[in-house]
Amino acid sequence: MNVNPYLNDAQRAVLERAKIGVAGLGGLGSNVLAHLVRAGIRLFVAADFDVVSASNLNRQFFFADQVGQKKTGALAENLRRIDPELELDFRDLRLTGENTPEVFAGCDVVVEAFDKADAKTMLIGALADSGIPVVAASGLAGFGKSNDIRVRKAGKNLYLVGDLVSGISAELAPASPRVGIAAAMEANTVVAILLGLEI
């Protein structure tokens, strides 16, 4: 079992009993999960319907020999190499406004990790009345301007990570450095919320 030696007993207890939801297992979601596992969280619900492709390997927590596999199964395998005792409820499905509340019922925090703006809006709207904190991302494509990526509180239960302008486009491709920064900041925000350290 992965035991973070830098946590005190109270912090460890909070993180080990927390249930975290992750919507999307791409560049954000796969890396957020790796950070959260290393932070000491062990219980997760996540959903994605996609398979690993070669184009994912520049920024996602997958490997070349996993191309063609379902992301849910491949990522579960990778995360269990960090901590074999994880409790993973990974669902191979497309999240919708109708099924999202049921999938993430009982979660302490949900991470939005989609590529497309309409999917982001759907998830935030579907959980708006749940009282569950949502950590979302907007604006993380391209290179440089690392300091423009930051966390903003956008409502009682909504945190936005990113620069809010650098969307994926022909001029701004998603790449590991900035996607990784945003994923780490999303994970850090989740831990801070759980430990009562976030605004």
C-alpha cells in the first residue's frame, strides 16, 4: 500500500476515506489520478468511453503497449502499479446530463477532465445542485505562460484551473507541460479541499 510518509495521522485518515470522482481519463484525468494516488487517496469513481491512441502518449498516463486498450482498464492497471490496494470504480461509458449525478453520487469532490467545452458545461450543470465541489479546467493548451495557469473560485462549489483563454486549436495543441501543470493544480486543489485548506 502507498503510504505518504509526509502526512500526519489525521490528514492520512481524511484522504484514505475520501471518494473522488473523475470525469474523463485523458491528459487531465489520467494525470490527476496519478497525483491523487501518490497523495494518499485510495477510493475513486471515474468514467471514460475512449480507447488509448498513439496521439494520447504525448500527455496522458498511458504507455505504447496500451494503444488500443480501453482507457478505463489501462489506467486502472497503471495506477495499481503505484498502489495495488486501490478501490477503483472505473466505468466504460459516456457521461451525460442524465447519468452524471448517479455516477458521482457520494463523491466528496469531482474533477472535470474533458477536452470539449460542451462536456465541461454539461458536467458542471449536472452537479450544480448536488453540493459536491467540482474542480474544472479551462485554458491549458500550447506552451509557455506557465504562470498564467492558476486556480480561481467561481462559486460556492466550483474551482477553475487554467488561464481561461488557451483552448485547444490548430495553433494551440495540447502538450504534456501545460496539461501536466493544470492536472497537478487540479489534484492539489482536491487535496486542499479535503484537508480544509482551500478558499
